[in-house]
Amino acid sequence: MHIHILGICGTFMGGLAALAREAGHKVTGCDAGVYPPMSDQLRSLGIELIEGFGADQLALAPDLFVVGNVVSRAHLADGSPKFPLMEAILDAGLPYTSGPQWLAEHILQGRHVIAVAGTHGKTTTTAMVAWILECAGLQPGFLVGGVPVNFGVSARLGAGRTFVIEADEYDTAFFDKRSKFVHYRPRTAVLNNLEFDHADIFDDLAAIQRQFHHLLRTVPGAGPHGSGRVVVNGLEESLARVIHAGCWSEVRSFGAAVSDFTAQGDPQE
């Protein structure tokens, strides 16, 4: 499959591009401001990068356009579209999808997905979980919103069944306003914390809590025929409200005085 990624130089879409290339797909992409280090990383993988969002990129004739959430239907002061390529795709009736949707269908399907969500600490915790699993010999796949020092890359397919992903609550695309993490369908969801953020798309904390509850709805159930687990910060009242709104999976806690998981030893060790 040949995919052309609109907004390829973001941390998420760049990681997706690397995964797609590793999986054997032909990958090209475009963005505004194609520059190092992401441009160097992508070109080293054999990914052709194009500056800007010109409609002439239709000539690449990919099988599918993958649209990042940087893309919109906005127009400039002179009335011309800010993203003429997207307008051309729509006008021609060509196939397109979002990054999270493509990832769910082509990379995450059949994997044990561990999704790390929260207002803060997603990148660090995702990298830590991936490294713990690596040290345990499980060879996980991962997609991190940064480049972990231990791995040297932001994403890889991995040889094991487990896939660890940084689960962002920001919206998916201009045509899909659900949070990205709703697409990932994790078997294990880690909820670090939850505060008001992204005021450009969320009206208040309750709106973000609603999206986190949508995430919980996608985790498999507990019991003899289920294997879903939610690992939650027991000190966070906003997360307690999310859990109390309805949770069908096993819930394990950390952070509180009485928790299922605790860390011992000096923090500097």
C-alpha cells in the first residue's frame, strides 16, 4: 500500500510513518516546515517529504491519504484554502482516513495494546513501560511522542504481541472530533492524571472526562471471559469520577496510601 501522510512531521504522524515503512508500505508525506530532526529521521527511512500542501500532490496517486489533525478546512485572508491538497482530495472523491484510524486498522489489530493516557507524563510513562517490557524480553512495539534514549527511535513494530502507545486525548482530525485514544481499543489502559487542558477544543474539565470515559468503554471486561484492566492514579478525583461513571474492566490503583501498586526505595535509585 502507498500512503501519503498530510502533516507528517508531527511526533505522532512521524511515528506512524516509521511504523508504516517498517511494515512494508510505501510512505510519502507533506508538511509545512519540513526541517531536521524529523525530516532527517524520515528521509533516512526512505520516506519522500514534500514542503507544503499543494494540490499537485494528487499526482503521486497513493492508495490512501492519511490526514493529520493539523489539517483543516480553513481559508486564508484572500479566500484561498489553507490546505489546497485536502480540498482537492475531497473534490476528487479520493480515499482518506485519520492517523489513529489507520494505526488501529493496520498496526494495532490483534495486539495487546497498552494505552498510556493523562494530562501529564504520557511520554515518560509510555517510554518506561516499553523499556520494562523490553527488559523482560517481550520485545514490545511502541509509539511514543518523543525519542526515548534507551531505544533511539520514537516508534517500532516490535516482535512481541504487546504494543505500548502514548494515548492522546486531543481530537483525531477535522472530520473526526473524538479523542485519538478512542481508536486504540486497549486491553490495558493506564490513566496517569486528568486536568483541564486543550481549551481550544474542550469547554471544561467535564468534556475531557467524557472522552476518558469513552476510552473506558473500549477496554475489555473483567472476569473469567475478560482480560481488560484499567490502571488508575488513586489520588486523582477527576479520574475517580470517570471510573464511577461506569467501568467494566478490572481496576487497579497506584499513588494513594492504599494502592495495588507501589514503588519502594529512594527516588534517586
